Amino acid sequence: MASNPRESLSLAHGATITVTLNPDLLAEVDQLTDDRDRAIEDALELWCRQQHQARLHHLAEVHQQRHNDDETGWLV
């Protein structure tokens, strides 16, 4: 593992990106795993799932609010 907090990250599908990370965070990641790339990829996958879940939750709330606001009872 390189000590430079600005590194290229090769993902499993071959994409390469450059990220800048807080050096303290990177040191903590390095203490917890020998596979920095995998840890960062796992974190991004988790973040994406959380964003999708939040979006679905928001859409459900909007739908429920539209239903609650509908005085005719026709919206479902």
C-alpha cells in the first residue's frame, strides 16, 4: 500500500479513479484491512444502497402525502 493519500484506485471492473482522502481516515482504513481498494469499494457500494433506500423512502413519503392531501379519495 502506498502512503500517498491521493492514489489511483483500480476497481474490480477495471475502472480507475483518483480520490483525495483525509490521511487520518486512510490510516484507520489501513489499520483495519490489508485490502484498501476492497474497503473503499465496499464503502461506496454501501453508500449507494443507502442513497437508493433514502430515495425510495422519500418517494413513499411524497406518495403518502399526496394521498393524505387528496380530499376526493381517488388517489391511491
